[in-house]
Amino acid sequence: MCTAGRKQETALSRSSTLICLPPTGLTSDLTSWILWGLWKARNLLTFDNRATPTSSVVNVVVVSVREWSLAQVTTKSNDHASRTIEVPPMMPHALITCNSNASWSKETRKAGLGWIMEVSRGGLIEEGQSHSWFVSSPLMAEALAIKEVLVTASHKSTPNVWIRFDSLELIRAINSNTFPMELYGILKDIESLSSAFVYFSYVPRLSNAHAECTMT
């Protein structure tokens, strides 16, 4: 092996021992996640001619690690599930926080969509609801709610948007380079409405109760 190759191998080996410092609050090895984020940014630039700022790559990595960590927890106490979800580090100060939720009826194929939007300092901007017919699944209903949030947020003066919802499956689908066939159209709509300043995050269902209430 050449000298350059040995140095790269040594650097990768040592990276697994590096400590992730505050304020991230993470203890996982971030090397593979950072490489994954760089790979996704490279694909966006290569295939879509879309450049991704370095800060956005880091934000996506940190949020993704937190989502993965949450997914590993099989049991949660009510106290843990209902606690306030902290803003991921390095979020812009001018930020709209959006919680979305959806209901779905198998019999009627009707979906109820609800969302609530707040500024970063806790002031209520807006809450809304709508309905959609001929919806194929609960996951499709959740995706339609996300699209409604993005359309609504696009008319606001603050460009930075943090969207939180309680579907890990949808989080994985949005972050995937290969969208499921059923969700392909709606996820492409979400992708086109999103920008480098839109962040997606998972929250436990109990912490998403306010968005659920807007559907009643």
C-alpha cells in the first residue's frame, strides 16, 4: 500500500476515537455520518446541479444521528416522551418551527391534515388544517401534511424552517436518495419545495400533540 493510502487508513481508524464536543449532545462516532452527508451533497451537485452549503451538511448529519439514536430506543417513559424537544445545534436564530400531523380513514380514503407554526422565540404564527381525498395510506397522509406546511411556510418572510413530525418511516423516506414508488410524486414535490434552509426532524407522538389537536 502506498504512503498516501496508509495515511488515509490511519486517519479513518483514528476518527472513530474522536470525541464529539458540545453543543451537539452526541456521543456517536460521526465519521460515517459525515461521509454519508458529503456523498449526498456530491450527488446533488453532480445530478441536480445543486450546491449544498457546508453548514447544511453538518446540520443534516447532526439531525440524522439524533433520529437514529431515538430509533434505537425501544422503550420510553412518559416523562421522556413528553419532554421538550431541543432545537438542533447551529440552527439559525430566525426560524419557523412547524409541527405537522395527519389522520387517515381506511374506509373512506380521506386524510385530515393539521399543522402549527411558531417563531423561534415561542410566538404563535399560525395553525391550520385541511383535508385530502383518495389518499392511499397513512404514510401518504403524513407526506401530504408536510407538503401543506412547506407551501404555507413559503409565504412567510423567514426562510429558515424546521419541520417536526412523528413518523420515522417518513423521515427515512425523505432523506433517501431512492424514494418508495408509492410516495415518489409527493416526495419529489417536498424536495422541490425544500431548500438548504429546511430541516426535518422526528418527535415522539406525545410531543406532537399540538399539531394533532388542529385536526379536530
